[in-house]
Amino acid sequence: MRVVGVDPGLGRCGYAVLDQGAGPLAAVAYGTIATRGEAVAPRLAELAARLRAVLAETRPDHLAIERLFVNANVRTAMTVGQASGVVLLVAAEHGLPVASYTPSQVKRAVTGIGSAPKEQVGYMVRATLGLAATPTPADTADALAVALCHLQHLGVAAGGGRAAAAIGSAPVAAWLARAAPTSPGLGRGPGNPEGLPRSVGRGPGNPEGLPRSVGRGGVR
């Protein structure tokens, strides 16, 4: 089973092709398609052409795309919607079944936590796929996470799914201890012995050191 995951965007569109066959889960190809310029139409055409090239070279069986859930920035929401339309068009041209997932669904599939910070998602992508480094930019790591999410949904991400569940569902401090100091944005220092991200810390009302946007009642 070969899946291409896409994190849509006009300026940067992440893509990742994962293959789960008889052997270990493998990253076939991944990267970010960047477009520049003021005129939108030529950039959408460039995105379509470069994505067609990726699909022609890697020949995936499914396409999974991250669904824009909520965005306060109207312009960003519009351009992501336009890029998503191009991705869906190219998928239809290649006869690919399409699945879409919200960011929280992707995070939960990869880390076990639907509100996980980007650092944790990137670390889990790296750990699950056995990569030498966390993929950058974040669009690439997100596309890999989308592909992993779809493979897990299909029930074919054998070893990777179990590894992700085992590490990703660990307490925040536990996975940070494994990730630091190699993960971007993480580091131990005075006042931060556990290497917590700046958005994470224990204190009144937050005994578990959860990200500031996360609490027992859900995302705030």
C-alpha cells in the first residue's frame, strides 16, 4: 500500500509518499513545493504541474490531505482552499481515492494526543519512520504525519502505528526527554531542566506541564 499525504498551501505545499509493503514502513519521497509571486493563477498551475510529477514518479494508491478546519486569517484560509482544490483535481486525474483529516485527527494518530505541539508531531514522524533528522520545513513533517494517519486509518501501518502509540502517548516530559536536544526548539537550561518548549510548563492549574492551549477540558 502506497499513500501520498499532502499538507496543502499555496506558498508551501508539503507532500510525502509512504509505502507499507511486506517489509518495514518506508518513506519513498517527501518535500515541500514552494511557489512565489503575486498572481495566484500561475502559482496554482505550477503547484498542479509539480504535484502531477510527484504522482507520476511515485505512483501512490491513495491520497490523504489535511483538511482546513478553522483559520481566523481569511486570506490564508482562501489560499489553502485554492491549493486544496488543485490537490483534489490532480488526485481525480490520477484516479486516486481521497481521504481528508483534520489537524487534530492527524496529531492523535501520530502522537496519541489530538492537541500535540508541532515539536512532538515532528519528533514522532522522525521516530516512527527512522529518519536521521526531523523533516523541515514543518509542511513536510505535516505531510508525513497525514500519510501516517491514513495508513493507520486503513489498518496497514503495522510497526509504525504501534511505535507511535507507545511513544506518542507518553507524558509530555517523557517524550521531551527523548527528543531534546536534537528536536528544534527544545533544550534544557536554567529554569528548564526538562527541556520543555516555551509554551509548556508546570504551574498552578497545570500540574502535568501540558501545552498552554491544552487542558483537561480540551483545547482552549
